[in-house]
Amino acid sequence: MRRRTLLQAGAAGLLAAPLAEPKPAMAEPLRFPPGFVWGVSTSSCQIEGRGDRKADSIWDTFARIPGTIADHTTPEITCDSYHRYPEDVALLKGLGVKAYRYSISWPRVLPDGSGEPDPRGLDYYDRVTDALLQAGIEPWLCLFHWDLPQALQDRGGWGNRAIAGWFADYAQLMARRLGDRVRRWAMFNEPQVHAVMGHGLGEHAPGLHGSEPMAAAGHHQNLAQGRALQALRAHSDKFELGTVMSLQPVRPAQNLAADREAAAIWDAAWNRAYLDPLFRGTYPARFLPLVEKLVQPGDMAEIRQKIDFLGVNYYSPMFMRADPAGLLGTNWGALPVGMRTTAMTWGIDPTGLTDILSELRTQYGNPRVYITENGAFFREPPAGPSGRIDDQERIGYLRDHISAAHHAIAAGSNLGGYFIWTLVDNWEWAHGFTATFGLAQLDRATLTRLPKASYDWFARVAAANAV
Ligand code: FCB
């Protein structure tokens, strides 16, 4: 089963009422507090293409294994943003957003993962960053969005505790290079997805299976994050430092004791194994036995760091069932009867976003939060009268989630911004090019970017809230 592909049919639970049918796009965009940040997110592996990068990332290696990528494509070209980043910046400017979250390809700047940097890689991120600043767009840089140097995987990757030091060194290299221009730094993108999908279920690079590699990847990412946060904090007191998590409410597929326990286990492994160490310096009880052997004295103090923001990526809730043969005795369960889904078969439920934000408010000290990813893939409809793909379902999805974010602010959440995933249709990991999340379409023959109706719609939302 592909990433978070959830069963739709069968004996579903009845926990959530079916959502209403899509409504027309809101005529009057909601008003957000002054200074609310509107942005768009991308990631290096999904948009850059190889360019002149010398070294492989684990996704290059993984994509060469037959059967791993739905359409047998590789990240060799993707959107070729390595050469075409000025087109991306022009699109961002046209949208009127003031923030762009992108990530650094670690192997592009450090082909061996540590040691000698490649000046061409560093120059590239100079160029992108300067182009953004020139366009009046604030760079939000993410240090790790899953494309680990293969050279480090060959040394054990996230299974090797030494990676915490390699990561902190890499973070400092980037801070020295870009710290005069970049203020916002996110350490990780979704460490839980990388741990679970890449090291537990084998559906993402590096393709490992089992609870042990999963737990090691979890703990070592947490530790690396703590080390890098300390290093960057020491580098500059001007930095705004944070990290990005995929947070998803986990619900039992059916209202059975075994499914309730499966949901609690999964909630621990997915959400709390990352939130609790950072905010409380502890692992949740249901996850602790998996990492106990790895945690050394002092680790939890290093991991518990003050952050300036937490990035929340939200797409859907999860429905889990007990399954003795599944990872941690759990498995994806059926969605509630009648729940609408995107073409990823992810259930659509904007209240899941408000639930997550209210949990951060009540249980984790109401940290400063930015929604750093939200978006959807639906089968793309044909072009409308304007000549643009008329993606009303995407607009409906975005509108409903932006409204949910608005509710969360009214309820007291410390929410400061909202970023859409993503700018241009790109290489969606194991889905290859088959899952399109862009506000703009990618013509794969010419690599031209063609805005969709959602692009114009989001430009109006951002403009209505411009400060
Ligand atoms: C998120 C990832 C992002 C993209 C979207 C659809 O989990 O961070 O790279 O795959 O999902």
C-alpha cells in the first residue's frame, strides 16, 4: 500500500459525520490578523532535478529499484528548478505571497554528507535566496526534507547515532553561508513520515522495514534536531528557529477496544514521539520501550529545546485498526462511511486541523505555529474559460482548511501563517508524477509552469489579507 493510502470500503467505523459537498469558492476571503504570513512550500528533491549535483541522495538510489515509484520515474529532472528557479520566483511574486519554504539538498552542498562542501551547491542556494529577497519574498529554509546523502546512508544513515553530529555540522555550514540573509530556519520536515514510511514500512527511501529502524530514525532525528537547534542558536540570536511536523489526529477505525488501543499506539509513534521530546523532554509511554536502548544520558535535555515556531503540515486524520501482523500491531483502517476523500484517498476533514491546533494550545503550551503545508490532489479537470485548469475541488479543500485555521485563531491558537503545498506539480515521492498538488501545472515536455484556477484564487486570498 502506498503512503497513507487508506482503505475506503469495508466495515467502516461511524465516527465522523460525512462532510458537506464542496461549496463554491468563498466570495469574501476571510480576514486574518495583520502580519499573518501567506506562503507556499516546496522541497529540493521534488523540484530541483539533479543539475550539476555530484552525489546521489537516498531517493535517487531508491527510485532506481524497480517497483518503488508508481510511474517508474526518478527525481533526475522533476521541475528542473535548479535551472528554472527564476520562473518559480516569478510565480510566487505573481501570487503575492511574502514567504516561501524550500529545502536544501544536503548532498548538493555536501556530496559526502560531511567534510568538503561543493561550492556549486552553495552557490545555487545563494542564487535562489537572493532572487527571493529581490522579489520581496522571505526565505523559510528547511534543512532536511528526506533527501539524505547516499554517502551517509552507506554509513548507517539515521540508524547511526553519529548522524546527529553530521547534521549539526551541516546546519552550521548553511548558517555560515546564508545566515546573513535567511532568518527563518526549519530543522526537519516531518521526521515521523521519514521514520515510518522510510524506515518502518519501506515505502519511502531508504526502504527499510520494521519497528527497530523506525525507532532509531525517530530518536536520531530528534537528537540531530536538538544539536542543530543549539548550534544555530549559538550562531545568531536573530534567527527564528523551528521545525516542521506532520501532525494528524489518529482515530480508531471502529469503536472497538483493540482499535482504540491501535489508535493510541499510532498517535504515540506518529505525533507524540516528536512533540513530547521537543516540548517536554520525554517520550510517550507507548513509544518509550522502542527507544529506551538508544537514549543515552543527556539526550533528552539536548532534544528539549526552545523553538520560535512549530510548522504543522496537515492533510487528513488517520483511522487505525489493530493488526497483529502490522507495524506496532496496527494498520490503516477503513475511513468512516461517507467520508469524502482526495484522489490520494486521504479523508477530508478540516476539523482535524482545528483539533491539532487546539491540542497544541492546550497540551503543549500554545507555541507559535505556522501551517507549513496544506493542499490536495484531485484528478485534474479540464481547462475552464480562462484557459486554466479549473480545479474547483482543490479550491474548496483549501478554502475549508483556511476557514478551519481561522476558527483556531478565534479559539486562541497562536497561529501566524499558512503555506500551501505546493507551487507547481512535482515529483510526489513514491507516486512519481501521478499525484499533482500544484497551484500551477507542469508541462513535463517543456517544463513550462501553467497556473491553475487555484493560483488565481489563492492570489486573491493573499491580496485581501495583505498588510
Ligand atoms: C507531505 C510532504 C510533501 C508532500 C506532501 C503531499 O507529507 O512533506 O513533501 O509529499 O506531503
